[in-house]
Amino acid sequence: MKKPIVVIGIGELAGVFTQGFLRSGYPVYPITRGMDLEVECSQIPDPELVFIMVQESELHKLLAKIPEGWRSKLGLLQNELLPRDWQSHKIIKPTVTVVWFEKKKQQLLSNILYSPSFGPKAEIISQALQAVDIPAPILDNEEQLLYELLRKALYILTVNIAGLVDNCTVGDLWNKNQSLAKEIAGEVILVQEKMTGKQLPHERLVNGMVEGIKDCPDRHCLGRSAISRLKRILAYAQEANIKTPKLLEIYTRATA
């Protein structure tokens, strides 16, 4: 029997990964909100992987509570995840997956592009996703991972925030209101540069975002977390003293 995989956060995405892990022969132990992590760690001291799949708003308080015995075995995924998120908790070399597929309640899985991984357990995650017919390449290095994280964050922030203006499809956004998408994306990348401490390839990131748009053009822009995402990016911008007039204008109108 293979060592178990611990899954923290039992939502729709977790269900997809769990199915893949089980098909790959791994026992899976779910951790729900009311469970004590230290107690569970004492019961499962040596798992193969501890995969965290909680909402963005819950990630940092959860990372602060991860037991020492699990810290070297973490798997992470988030739409807005960046290296500073795990580095701020002194977590070294987690396995990170950039998820492009969507799974909502009472809806079939919708796959966009591919969902790559990088880190010590990337092969396990790749095999699990491929077991449920999701393309899942393994990245070669941290530079590739950073690009994939940035372009997914750019995609989700741009289309969600644009959806607060016009909840069209992502295809219509790019085909009929490209100037709005580019203006939002430009301001998001400025904030991402500050968050990563790097000069980023603006054109390449926008082109990467467009690949996601064109791969699934009928997806609607607006998501349930759009306002929360906009609040977060504005908070980062204010923290870094970056001017984002378009994002601020959209927030003011959306909350009026």
C-alpha cells in the first residue's frame, strides 16, 4: 500500500484530485475545517503529500498552522498564488500546481489549457490528473513555474474584474472590448512586478492570458470571488504605492 495523501479543503477541486489520487492507488485522508491539524499529524505522521485546497482568503492562516512534520510535504494551488505566499511562512520547495480546469457543483468538469506542476511531488500530481483525463505536464524549473502562476493569476483577475463592468463571455471580452481587458491586465502586471520583485514580460503574459481565453471562449467573465479579488489587488497596489486608476474606477462603480 502506498503512503497516504492528506487533502486539506474538501471542495469541488479536491473531489477531482481525490479521484485521481485514488485511481493512482493512493489512500486519501480528508481534513475538514473543524479538525485539529496537530492531532491529525500525530495520526498520519508520514504522508506522501499534504495537498492544501482552500480559498485564497483562508490560505495564510492555514499555512501558519501547518504542523512541522507536514511542512516539507506540502502541495499548493491557488488562482492568485505567488512564491511570496509560501516564502512568508518559511515553507521551502512545496509542490505547486497551476489549475486551469473548473469544477462547479452539479456541472461537468471544464478543462482549459493544461494544469502544470513543479516540485518534489509533481509527478504524483501529474499522474493523478492524467488519470482523470486532465493534461498535466511537469515543469522543468522555478522560472517556468513563476510564469505559469503569473499568467493564471493575470487571466483570472482580468476576466473577473472585467466581468464587474460587463459579464460577457471571455471570448466576447477579448473580441469586442479588448481595450478594457488590456487596461486591467496592464495594471495587474504592474502590481505583480512589485509582488515578485521582478521586471515581468508584459506582452508574453498577456499573450499567455489570451491563450486561456481562446481555449475556452464561452466561459463567463464574472466569478463569485470577483469583488474579493479586486479588493486584494487594490490592497497590494496601495501597499506598494502603485497607481491603478482603472481598477479603482471599477471598484468604485461596483460598490456604489
